Amino acid sequence: MKKRALSLALACTMAVTALAGCGGSSKETTAASTEASKAETKAAETTASAGGQTTLKWSVWDISSTTYYQPLIDAFEKAHPDVKIEMVDLGSTDYQTVLATELTGSGSDFDVVTVKDVPGYMTLVNKGVLEPLDSYIDSSKVDLTQYKGLTDQIKVENKLYELPFRNDFWVLFYNKDIFDKAGVAYPTNDMTFEQYDKLARSLTVDTPGQEVYGAHYHTWRSAVQLFGVLDGKNTIIDGKYDFLKPYYDMVIKEQEDGVCQDYATLKTSGLHYSGAFAQGNIAMMNMGTWFISTLMDKIRTGEYTDCKNWGIVKYPHAEGVEPGSTLATITSLAIPSNAPHKDLAWEFINFVSGKDGAEILASTGTIPAVMNSTVADLVSSADGFPKADGTSVEALNTSKLYLEMPVNPKSSEIETVLNEAHDAIMTGSMSVDDGIAQMNEKIGAILGK
């Protein structure tokens, strides 16, 4: 490191001399001297502060409440004793905004940055502040199939600027006590939507004061709309939304028949999905794997007493669609264009986003982007996970993952229209056909801009 610092300083000094010899102005010479001084100081500081190690700066959020940061760092530093990982907490509230400001400023020296969501990713790509990872992926022979289609969906002009390391996906939670009481067999990991709807209806009880809802849909549009993208033929940013009709028809009919709770009532009351499931009168609920750790924790502390006997199965699917096809939200890592140590940064990203990192994440109860049988076993070994039913562990093995909101520079505008139409359809202020027509018209106009 000291040799590198000395070489850098010498190179910068030679650059200044050359500039002066070529008739550069005193202002240019001074500027070059200043830059040389900065570079020399920075190199010397890196060497001195790390005691001969190379320090990689990693942008994150919520260090104190995130369990997987330190185990990942410890494992990487053990394998790379000449590298030190320094986390910089940018806070969770405005993380992507702060990160974009940092990376477009002149003082940023992050080597690795965490990318929180797809809109934030697109902002950074559009600003030109992220390094394409394709050459690194090729040279390291990374098998992108282990991400089960996710990396195909985050390419921008056929280039990858991030690699996922966390992945939460949607499954079907169910209350075993309700099934047992009704004498109905538990749901399986291979159900069509028709079978799912029939099962939900068979468990519904409409006796006043003793109501049981066969299904539950939170007020997010994704709880209904994204059923329609599981066949891989459509996305939520296509501009044509007729493919959503059968799923809206199913859920609206369930709502009318008391199979699920009324959307308008849920919206008015502000009932959270976790609170709804905790009441113990919901047989099945589609929700993300992020709810698993919450559910286990609330049951362990005694806060939840009416849903202790639970399980999960894979998402229902359309006829002909492979079981385990579901929706995903990802957290990724990227290298800034001006990162000081790009090659080492890639080594860290490749480690965290690969199988070794996945096993470390899984051991903390976190769902990694790479999910195989070993990783699924690690997640399911957590205290409180339903292992005995034989289906919950298998539910963690997905086949095809689709992003809730794919990469698109106009994703935020599209999201607004989709939410408005969903709300209108579910409250009954607009028919399914009219709501879909509104999506087609408004989003078609957005995409045509």
C-alpha cells in the first residue's frame, strides 16, 4: 500500500511537471498540484488508517437493527485479511435520495453501494454513476441462472449495473387450526387459482360473530394485480392490462360472497395484514416472506396467540404455469463509477451475492437472492419455523421470480395510475372493465410520452 501511495504521488507530480512544460497556465498548474496533493493525501490516509489493509467503503442503512451485515463482513475479511470493510449508514428514510446525492457529488469514495429498490436503481443508472458489472460477471463465470430470472429483469440496455443479494418473495400463509376444525386438507405447493378459490370458499363461515374468511387480501394493489404476471407473458408496465380481468373478477366475487374481508372497510380501518392474520379467523393470506420472521417473533413473545399453528405453501398459479412462480422484491449491490477499488469491490459483491453469502444471510433468517435446498434448510431451521408439515420448507424453493415493478424510467408514474385504478375497482366505484380501460388509456399515454 505504501508503494502504491508513493507511485501515485510520483505519477501526479510528473503530470504537473508535464503540464507546466507544455505551456499550461499557472491556474491549470495550481489545479493539477492541488489534485496531486489530494490524491497523495488520500492514498496515505487509506494506508495509515487501515494499517496496511485496503479499506472498502460500503453504503448501508440501519446498521444497528440489521443482523446480517457483520456476519457477511466477518466472513469476507477472514478470507481476505488484507481488506477491511467500512460501513457507512445513510439512514433508511431517504436512503436512495441521499445515496444519489453522494454519488453525484465530488467527494464520494464509496466502493460498494446497496441499492434499495428498482426506482432507486433506475435513478442511479440514468445519472451514469454506476459501473456495468458484465465484464466482472463474465470473468468470474457467475451463473446468473441461480437468480431465477431476476437479473434478466434488471438489465438496462442489455447491461447489468447491480447484482441481487436479498430477495423477498410472495407465498401463501395459512392457519392450520382453521383447516383442522373444518376437516379440510391443508393447501399444497401446487394449486391452480381455481383450486385455491374453491378451497377458500370451503373454509368460509359467515355466522355473525363467528366469521372465518377463507382468504385475505391486503390493500396493496400487488395483492391482486400481480397474480396476472405469473405466466411470464405480461408485466405490470406493458401498457395493456386486460390480462388482469380474471383475477379481479375472482377477488371481487370472493368479496361479494364474504370469502374475504371488504376492501373499503380494511382501507378505512387501516387494519394491517399482520393484525388481520393474528386475529385467527383468516384461513389463507398471500403475503411476502418478510412476514415469516415477524410471525415467528410475535408468536415467540406471546403477542400472537390465535395463529400459532401456521404454515406456508407456494403461490397459486394459472393452468400450465410452473408451481413456485412468484413475485419478488430485491436488494442489490453495485459499484460506483468512481469507486477507488473496483476489483476488490467486485470480489465483495460476488461473495455476498453468491452461494457463500446466501448461506450466511439464511443463517440470520434473511431470505437471500440465491435460494437452493441448503439455503432453504438454513432459513427453515430458525426457531419457530413450521418444519413438520413437509410443505413449508418446500415453499421456500421457487422456480421463477418476477419483479413486482420491473425496470422502467417511468415506473413511478405507472405506479400512481395502477394504485388509483385498483382502489376504484376494489371499492366498487368503478367496474373491473372500466378500471382496466382507465389503466390502458392513462399508462398507454405515459409510455407514449
